[in-house]
Amino acid sequence: MGVVRGMNEASNTTLVSGDGDGEFLAMQDKVRGSNIDETTLLATDYLNHFNEIVMLFEMLPDMPEMLNDVKEWKPKTYKEHFHDSTIAEKDLAIEAYDHVPDIYRQPFEQTIEQINSMIASTVQRLEKNLADDSIDVLRANAKTLSQLIQRLMDMASAIIHGSSKTMEQSEIDILLGD
């Protein structure tokens, strides 16, 4: 493991690459001018995968027939998303992911796990609200839980752009009132 290009201005931390300085620097050069962040080697396009389900959650109170679409949504890894993507730089995004410094990869993957877990519990909760014909509760839960997922997505976006902060499970529990 080698130190890569000194300090990150955004977080004031030393970047460490898991694959050696040369490979990391070469990948930084390769992504320059693309939609992939040069510091983290991550792309925000991945978050579009989560925007889709959040939008479905928000529509569900007014369109309960969308429940099947909600239940059909499946999590995708970063690489799976780009493999299925139509964006021009999808292969570069997949390649770059193998070179993401641990200082970003670990909090990014932790945040994605939190998002996926929150989505799974939201689907269960909203499905129960529909089964109970509790439309007002469904509306409140859809709004609150969508906002929480959006906060986690904002955190993932910040990591993509150079932050290494994550949200602790206790913070999520407080937001949920658990």
C-alpha cells in the first residue's frame, strides 16, 4: 500500500491506495475529464439506481398499484449497476472501482449497505401499511423513510466527491425513532 498524491484538500487526509501509486495515478489520469471523480474514482451515476426506488416510494400512497414495482426493485452493486448502464463511461467506471482508495471505498460500501437495508425495511413497512389499508400511515412512512434514504444517498454522494464520513447506525435509529 502506498501513499498517493499527498493530502486530499476536502478531508485533509492522506490518501492511501491499495494497488500501488503508479496504478492509482494512471487511473486518475484515465478518468480525468469524465464523470468519475478524480480523487475517489467513484461516479455519482450509481445513485440513480436508488433514486428509482425512492421515487416509487413517494408515488405509492397515490398509486398503490405500484407495490409490485416496488417489490421488484433489487439492490445492485456498483459494478452491476454500471454493467447494466447505458452511459458511455460505464466500462471505465467498472475498471476504476478496483482502484478506489480504501479511505473512500470502506465508507462508501458501508453507506450503500445502510441504504439497501433501509430500502428493504421500507418495502416491508409500506407493504404492511397497504395490507392494513392504512393510507395515512403509508403516506407518512413513505415520506419519512424516503427522506432518510435520501440523507444516506447524500452521504454517499459526499463520499463520491471526497468525504470519508458515514452515518452511524445509532444516528439512523434516532432518525427512525427506534
